[in-house]
Amino acid sequence: DTPSLPPATAVLSGPGARDGVSHDAAPAGGRIDGRSVPDTAAMDGAAVYRVSRAAQLKILLHAARFPFAAVDGVLIGSAEGGEIAVTDAIPFSHSVVLAPALETGMALVGAYCESDQTPKGSRIVGWYHAPASSKADGIAKPVVQIANTIRTKNEDIGACLITLNGSKLSDPTATGLEVLVRKSSGSWAAAPSASFEGEGVSQEFTELLSKKVEQRIDDLESWLEDTSLDWRNAALLA
């Protein structure tokens, strides 16, 4: 069963936690920005990042499910010895991300990581974003705000942000995915050391599209409207 929300859990509390966060505008009132992130040597993106085949495919399928919308999700995995493994991607939304829904969703994902449904040591390790347009320039400010907040809540690791450049999907050898890390200067840039596991992921994605598998992926936004859906997408790639 889908893990239930722990009582009185506020995974994303703090400045602006109750303000609306959208893809198009910064939240009114309190804000979550770069100043909320400690400027320490541990935050400079020095870790090694590995992104699993499953995480890659779920990000791509989520974007394909809503081709005219920006989509976002949570990255889960493990962190050990300077290496961060992104083992799975949890689709979160396909429209405006409101902070109350964000707080609830992150608490659910946190509970899922702590359950026996995920490998021991699983935790939230980042966020992913695919813009509505392949011509989008830069990262939307609200996306950066969410990524900054996740990094603040995970100070012991270098939580990452994965973005999708849709214009690169025309290349059969590329997925268009890129791992970004927050530098101590406050900016987000390509991770110095990142790898995407599995050969032929782009080809596998194309084959899944031919089978319309993207129509079966569910995100937390959809789950909030219909709790019979599985936001974990546990059987999607089985």
C-alpha cells in the first residue's frame, strides 16, 4: 500500500513554506532563496553522482505524459562516501506547484524512503524539472527555490537538480538529461562528476513510447485527485 503521511510532519517548513510556488512566478510573501542555503565547502558539488536507468526513464516518461506542461519530481537514492546514487524518480506535478501540496508530497516521499518498500538508507537526494518548452532558457526561479530548499534540508549531502533539455531528444544517443549542483557561490551548474547508468536508455525510451507506457505514469498531483493511482509507479518498468 501507499505509505501514509506521518502526523505533524513538515518536511519543507521554514521561510515561505505556506506560500504558493509556481513555475511562472516567485511566491508572494516569504521567500525561499539562495540565502537560505549554507555557504560551506560541503555544498560545492564535489560528490560523484550516478543516475539509474529507472530514474532516467521515469523522468522522460513523465515529461512525455504531459508534453505541453512543465513537470517536476523528487529524486530518491542513497549517499555514501562522497557518492550520490539517484536510484528512482518520483513524479510530483504537471502544473503549478503550491507549497502546501509540496509539503504534503515531500512528507509522503520521505515516509516512502523510510519504509520497507525501498532499499535501506534511501532518502531524498534532489529534484528534477522538465520545462514546458524545449526552447526554455535557464532554470525557472521557483524550481531553483525548491532545489535550494531540498539542499538546505539535506546539508550532509550535495542534493542535486536534474534538468531535461527536450531539444536533445532528437539525438537517438542522448536523453537530454543533465545533473546540476549548487556551487558555494550560490549558482547551479553542471556537476563535475556525473554518470547515467545503462546503455541504450534513449532507444528504450523510444520503444516505451511506441507501447504508450507514458500514459500509465502517475504523479503525486494526480494522486491527490484520485488516491487509487500509484505515484510510486512501482510496476511501470516491470
